[in-house]
Amino acid sequence: MNDRTALVTGANKGIGKEIARLLVAEGFTVYVGSRDAGRGEKAVEEIGGGARLLVLDVTDAEGIAAAAARIGTLDVLVNNAGVVVDDSRPTELTVDGLRRTYETNLFGVLAVTNAFLPALRRSPAPRIVNISSGTGSLTWGADPEREFAAFRGQGAAYRSGKAALNALTLYYGQALAEEGFKVNALAPGLRATDLHPRAALASAGDPAEAAEGAVRLALLADDGPTGGFFSWDGTPVPW
């Protein structure tokens, strides 16, 4: 099984880089998706083994098409690239801030997934993992007993985009189920990355721990779940 291939977007740092590292350890050839060639090449050198650079900006339609044309068969796609552009509450949020957030965190997932579907369909066991967020759970966000309710709507662009990504994950799971795909979303938990100032808190966890959860979903057996939303530790997360 050492001829398996994977693509991880936004893999030059953080959780994405750790996912790429773990998949290489599993014997995959892993395309390290990175907007910046220099940072991507540095990540590839650090990961070693089967890591390969794939310059990929998930907001660039032409670049996505060119990247997809380079890959014949793809077994695993991890849509990890994400941004926090505007952390405002909806009362202060700008349309531009919402749009720029969605361009990467939602529209980029759709564009990349659809571009690489032909390559995924050549795999005997295609898997798609979308890196979401627990803050995208509407159930948790509405629960006064959980910390997310205390945000009072802060981070509306990022959180609503992840809620929409969860919905898209469900629909992809349903649309591709008969073809043997497994499509799931992962809530990685608060991790020590440069995505958001909260990641600098002492409570922020190791990105590698979250990556282990993503790899479990990437390696699901044929009887595994699809169209689901799971925490990094494997427990289901409510929509």
C-alpha cells in the first residue's frame, strides 16, 4: 500500500503540516499544498520521505486547475487551508471580511474538491477530510453552558463559514456515497498555530494531536462513516 497518494492544502505549517507528516509516515506520497513556493519547499524538506511540493492557492481557479492536472490518482484529500480575516461580531462585520473568509474556508474547499474529483475517482477507496471547527457547531454555539456562547457572536465570519463547511461535507458525503467515498469533517480543537490570537493561549494544544484525528478519518475502512462531523478524539460533534 505504499503507492497511495494524498493532498493536504495549507500544509506548509500548523495542523496541515502535521497531517502531511503523519500521512508520509503511513507510506503515502503526500502533496504539500502551499500558496508560497518557498515556505512549501521548506516544509517538504522538513517532512522528508514522500513529501512533494504542490503550489496551490485555493482561491485561484486557474492555479487549482493546473495543480489538478498534475495528479493522476488521489486517494486522500485533506481540505485544511483556512484563514481568519475579520474576527468581528456580525454587527461590525464587513461584507468584504465575510467574503474573503468564505473564499478560502468554504468556496476554496468546493473548488479544490471538484477539481480533484477525477483523480479521487481513480482511487479504490477515496477519502476526503475537511478541517472544520467546533466553533462551527450551531448546537454548541447556542448552548449557554459552553464557552462558545460567551463569544456573543464574535468571529461570525469564521464560525458561520465552518458551519457552512459542515453542511457541504454532509452533502458531499451523500452525493458520493454510492461511489465508495468517505467524506467527513474534523473539529481539531484549539491548537497552538498562528491562525488566531486565541491559539497563543496556554490551553492551546499540540497540532500533531489534532492531525492524528484527521489521519484516522483519512484511513477509514470501507464500513466507516461518511457525511459526519467528528472531534479530534473521534467523538461525534453535533451540528
